[in-house]
Amino acid sequence: MMDEKTLRSAEQLFEMAFTEDIGDGDITTNNLIPPDSNKTAIFVAKEEGIIAGLPVTEMVFKKFDKHLIWNEILPDGSKVSPGDIIAEFKGNYRALLTGERKALNFLQRLSGIATYANKCIQAVEGFHVEILDTRKTTPGYRFLDKYAVRVGGASNHRFGLYDMVMIKDNHIQVAGSIKNAVKSIRSKIPKSIKIEVETSNMEQIREAIEADVDIIMLDNMNSKMMKEAVKLINKRTKIEASGNMTLKRIRKVAATGVDYISIGALTHSIKALDISQRIID
């Protein structure tokens, strides 16, 4: 189920979607469809994938018709094939038509994310590695995108700049060294907050080990270098592989022994899952 933060985020996004799409009103539907007409509609999958976002689509239609009858046939997390009926819902005909594109925009995007996340999970099957998302999300969609990642079976990295320390190359440059950066931050934050350091060579990895960080990120390294890094770290800290991670590549990366693989494409380059709405009665 969606948590409260995700639902609130969806409500805020819907208000923006309402304004940009409807404006002063749906002039086509409102001038063709009687105001008291009721119909039944279904969502139908047109390709294989994983469904995510149905609570949002229900919310969209109920904004237009609070009496809408909603029936999820294949709930979030379900695998679908072409022709599968995902949900059936009955309500005001105008509401079904006016809400259609907004509902599908949410459902198709989130299902596309869940589908790709699930493909990544399948690609590393047999390895003790966790697939993570990143902060590379469409502005405003962070909570929804990360919800869809979880539905697909992958995990969330930090949600924002506020919940985890990530020391990158620019931070290291300002601080003078990884050691200085970690020492300075550690003296100012609660012990419960994890510290991760981005590294690009063995010297930086050694320095991060000595600084006793929680996670060492191996940034844009090839598989051979990753294997060397894993051997050097020797389980003294968790290891994340990042940079240009693709579905074709991640199994080789998982075989190096890293603990996490973070994939920006989970949310920034997904293909929406093809789903259609049909009026059946």
C-alpha cells in the first residue's frame, strides 16, 4: 500500500495535472455527454509488465465522481500480459472520460518503472546484491517514482539531500580530502545518519576505509577494477556500484561482489507501460 507521504504527493501532482489539462473545462466531453450518464470502464494491459499506481488512478477518478465504484482486479505488484484486465470501475461518464488521460499518465509511468525494476531484479538473480534507485527523478514525482521502484522489487536509496550523507568529488575538493570531509561532517550530524563516499580510484578507496564510512561508492569503474576494490575493502564496509548501469551490464557488476547497484535509469529513462482504458457498458 502507498504510505501517507506518497498519497499526499500524488494529490499535489493531481492538482497540477488538473490545472494544465482541464483549465476551464473539458469542452468536448461536456458538450457531448449528458451530465447524469453512467458507464463502466476497464483498464487493459497491452504488453507484459508489472502494475504500479492503481491507488493514484482511483483517487483521480474519485476527484471527479466521489460515488465511483472501483474494483481492482490485478492490484499493484501484479504481473500482466496483453489483454489482461487490470481494473473495472463504474461511474459518471463525464468523469471517466475527463479523468482518463490523467489517470493513465500516472498508471503507465509508474508501471513502466516497476516493470524495469523487476527486470533488473531478475537480471541479478542468484547474487546477494540489492538494486537501488537514485535521486534522478522527475521533479515532484520523487515519492511516486520510488514507490514504483519498490513495487517492482528493487529498493530505495536516499530520498533527498536530508536523510543521508553523500560525499562526492566536489565536496572532497572543498574539504581537501576524504578524511577531512568525513571528520568534519561526523562532528555535526547524529550517529544514526549513514555516511557514503564516492570514489573513483584505489587511493580514494583506501582513504574511505580508513575514515570508517558506512558505504563506499565505486563510481564509473569497469568490472575488473570493481573486483580489485571489493578485494581491497574485504567486507569492512558496504559497497555500492554506480555509473552507466544498464540491464545488460548489471549481472557482470553483481558478480564482482558489490552489495548494491544503483541505477539512475530506473526512474529517469523509463518507457511507460502500454495500458488502455475501454468503455464496456
